[in-house]
Amino acid sequence: MAEPSMLACSDANLQGTIGIRHLERLRSRLTARPRSLAANDLDIHLDMRLLDTLGLGLEQGLGYLAAAEPDLEQLEAWVLATAGLPDPLRVARFNAVAEGAPYPNAVRRWLASIDAMEDVLSPTDMEFWRVNGFVVLHDAVDLRDRDEAVEMIWRAVGGDPKKPETWYQNKTRHTMLQVFQDPALSAIRRSARVHKAFAQIWGTADLCMSTDRCGFSAPVREGEKSQSPAMHWDINFRHPERLQTQGILYLTDTHEEQGAFSVVPGFHHRLKDWLSILPDGANPNVQDLEALGPHPIAGRAGDLIIWHGALPHGSRPNHHNQPRIVHYMNMYPARFDADDGTSRRQSAETAS
């Protein structure tokens, strides 16, 4: 973890009316000329944690700052109008991280309650994770929250599940949906079962939840080229051995041929050696990753697939008669260790 003295900068302590630190520091960098997404590694990791604590998508938050160039008051008003008042416990934790300070007792109790939960991943599940680099948590979220999220996504795409002709009205039929805020999504991200699963994998409950997007993939029509994301990675290849996680929640039953999420099982054990035999300067993401043997993962509604970032992953073309409807979610350590960087989320270009 970075030394507290690195974090306790005067501009990082400006809280505004929301009561969260670092917001003015982020605002001033993103509205300055020239703009600076992050002055250093410490800044960019604080930026990520700040936006997730506020319940804002990465592109959403940075896009607003770049386009509107708001002052602090305007920024806070937009945050509240867009994402509502952030969770006080998560704000208190972020402020402690930004200050390099101990957590308040309420935050400690919250994290202790996750630690005290019965494991949701069995010893067999954890061994499967160790060997294969992915694991499936069944019934990860509340049934009502899941169904409400599905209804929200249908509204967002302007489609009717009973009228296939409405599934192709706009370009969202094969892409990520830039939908970040909804009561159902907020409830899903607060799922204790999801938190516990990631805590078992990371070995700590002190994790931030990403504010990610949703996905809607309509079946490929005859004569139409599939736009499913190819196999790829979203990691920093300078440190392929580091633990990085990603996750996808199936909101509806998903068959193998329904654009199922796919990975190359166990490749996290082989990635470093595989990278070592590539020609100098070769881009790992433009190799023939299909030749590595990707495995599609079918699942039922409510299944959360968590995978190691070192696994090549993507999705199959949807050749089923129903869309694939998903929500992307990840958890990562709340405190950033400069010697052990963490992955946050899938990128807009390569999400699975």
C-alpha cells in the first residue's frame, strides 16, 4: 500500500457537499488544459475507486468531466442526479484509503460481516478455480433483482421479448449497453453472496465493486455477420502472474450456442510461458487465440462466472432463438498496492 504521506495532499482533502475526498483532484485534472487522466499510478487507481464508490461508470464519469468541464458544485450536482447519494460505508472506506488512515468501526463491522458469512464457494469450487481459473456461483443474486434488471434492459433496448423484430431496432443488439444506474443493478452489486465469492478468491472482504455495464446480444440473423467479441485479454501483460478477476452475471438462461461466455481453462498457468515464445513486439491479442481451445460456459439465470484475468476469453456468436442478457461485475482490492496492481473492468472495446 502507498505511504499515507503520498495520499494526504491538500487538494485530495477537498470534500464538497457529498463528503468524499479526491473528487476535486480528479475534476481539476480532467478539466485542466492539457487534460491528464492520471498523473501517476496512484492517481489512476484512486480515480477508479472513486468512480466506483460514487456508482459511476468509467466512461460515464470521465466523459462528463471532459465534455462539461464543470466546477466542483456542478460536478457534485451531476453525480447526485445521475447516481444518487453514495453508500456512506463505502464513502467512509474510500476516504480512509485516500488519507491512508484506518477504517472507521462501522466499515470494519461491515467487512467483518462478510468474513463471518458461510462460504458460498465450496472446497471443490475453490479447487476448480485453482486448476481452471474460473468458477460459477449459482443463484448469485436475489431473484426479484435479477428479473427487474432484465426488464430494465428490455426497456433500454426498446425491445419486446415476445416480438423478435424489435430486437434489431438499434445498434445495441450486439454491443455493450451503456447503462450503469438502476435500482435493480444497485441491489445486484450489493449482493452479499457475490461479495463473499470474490472475498474467497481474493482472500479478503475489503473489495470494491465495479460499476459496469449490461449486455444484450440478439441472435445472429441469416446473412448477418456476428459482432461477438473475439477471444482476448484485458490485462497488463507486464505482470501476467498477478491475480486479476473479472465477472459476468447471466440474467437469463444461457445455452452454449446463445453467445455463451468462453474461456481457455487453466491458461493462467501457461500464460507466462506462452508469452515468452512470442516474437519481440508481438501483440498477444492479435494471435490465433481460437487455437488455444476456448470453452463456452452455458449457465442458468443468476449464474455468476468469475474468471482469472490471465485467461483468454470472449463470447460465441448467438445462434440461439433468444438474446443473451448479462451484467458485467467485478470486485477488486479497496487499497491499492503499488507492487500488486489490480484489474478493474472490461474495456468498451473488448468486453466479452
